[in-house]
Amino acid sequence: MILVSLPGEEKHYGEYGRRLVFYLAMEEYIGIHLDRLSEGLTPPGEARELFFMWQVDPTVIFGRNQVMEAEVNMKYCRAHGVQMYRRKSGGGCVYADKGNIMFSYVTDSTDVAFTFDKYLQRVALALRHLGLPAERSGRNDILIDGRKVSGNAFTLRPQCSIVHGTMLFDSDFDALTKAITPSEGKIRSKGVDSVRQHVTNIAGQPGWNMGIEEFKRRMILDLCDKKLELTEEDVAEIEKIEAGYLDPSFLEGRNHRFSVERRGKIEGAGEFAVDIELAVDEIVKVAVSGDYFLIDPGRCDDLGALLTERLSGVRYDRGSVTAALKETDLGALVLGLNNESFIGLFTDNQKYSDI
């Protein structure tokens, strides 16, 4: 394989400090220009294979068919500066940080099953050369003693195949768990859910005493036998592709309708179960049930219908909902209820339920 580096940064083995989506764009760019970039480095008749490593600041990346709100604890990520992006390939939600080394592999082979298996077997073998009992398992994983150390996703293009994956060296599993788990529950959506699995770090393996830089160097020596440095012109073109990943419409995705359930007891008013149907971050419909008492059923016999009327199209956050209900006195509709308590339950309790 040919090791690819950015201008002047080969010695860092991938720790360049760019956004995660830059490297996804870099994969695309290499795939488009695979013949030109590998010219003179790949003998005639041999597969053209380019490889690079990269590390990023804490980031969550989720698949093209997933719903961000169902996969990511967005409140936690925003509070802790964890970046959030969508990729163009399938697969589940992944947390990356400087302790999670990302591998990218681009080849001119378009035989999906063969290419994927060949690449994963090579990575597993490289780990075994370092004394780790690694094995290929399932559809896209590499395991050590039954625990996942590498997960991979595959993208097929007309002219190439792209595999990108994780290598958990010393990742922060506490942050990982908090970042990719929706708060206190689940959302059911029209997207594809991630499968949560047991994971492990290479740095935590019995008898392991190799640092991350030496690990990267040894893996490169095992996997790659040639080198290629991109030009500044290449980088400028990669940044143009990167801009597409930053488009808000791409980040939101196509599968963006889902439902959130809020349940709770409001003192003096009763038990409430509120189902909120959302499109991205806007309210579409509200349904309310519970043991509360309507003061005047002739005036309002369906609290959910009234809230739908008032809140349809409103952004789903406390400030927007409060403003939209400013002229609605919920205490005049439901015995013992007040706007502040209901809006607190409606927007703040992080309990999710199926549609």
C-alpha cells in the first residue's frame, strides 16, 4: 500500500488537527484521482491501494441513513465541544478523539466483499504481528478477546472502493458513552439505529507498553511500502469537497422525522404523557394523555390538538416553546397546571419513547 501524507506533515502520522470531515473529503479526492496519484508507484497489473491515518479532536460521526437526534446526545456534545458530522457511507455512530486512530483505505478494486475482507484481514494480521490476539469478526469489526477494537464502514464508488474505520488505542470511553447515547432513553425514527457493542482499547491490553506514536509507526511499516505526499493544490481541492459535509441540509439528512415522549408528574395537576412528533428540530404534532382534569371541556376537549395548533412549526427548545405559548394560559385549561411546569416537562425531561 502507498502511505499518503499532507504537505510537510508525514512525520506526524496523521495528527494534523483538521476537522473529521476533511479526511472524509480526502478519501473522496484520492478515489477520484487514484490513477494520477498512484502513477509511478504501482506496477502495471497490481491493485492501486492508498492508505492514511488521522486523528481528530472529540467528534461524533454518524451514518448517512441515521437520525442525528436518535444517535447523539446533542446536549452533551454541545456542552463539551464535541463536533458532530454526517458521513456519506452507511454504518453506525462513531465517537473519535485523539486516542482513536482513524484508518482510511482507497483502492481501485470494486469487488466489495473481496476488498473489505482483504483489508480487514491485513489490519488484523498487522495487529497480531504486534502481539495482539486480533481477529476479523462479523461484518465489519476487528476484535481482541471478544471486544471490538476496530469498526469499519465501506463506500463503493464507480472507480474505487473506500474503507474507513476506527482503531481504539486509548480512547475516552466515558466521553464516548455520553456522546453517542441519547439522554436517558431512546428515540424511534425512520432511520437506522446503531448497535452498541463492548469495546476495548489497545493500550489496556495485558503486557502492552507501546506508546501511540510508536504503534502508528509500526502499523505503517507493516501495511505500507511506498509513500506519497499531496500538494497544496490537492489540499485546496479537498477543502472544496469538505464544504459539502458542512452544508446544514446534509447534516440534517433525509431521515429526520422522529417522535419524543415526555412523561412526568406535575404537582397539583397530575400525571402527563406527552408525545411530540418532530421534523428535524421543529414540532409537527403533539398528543397529550394522563389523569389531569380539563376545567372546561367545552372550551378545550383535546389538549394535544390545542398545543399542535399553537406549536406546529415552532423550534423545539424551551425558549421558542415559551414564546409560542405566551398568550395561552394552560392554568385556565387544566386544573392546577401552569405554563412553567408544563413547558419544563415538555422540553427538559430527557425520556424518549417509541412513536
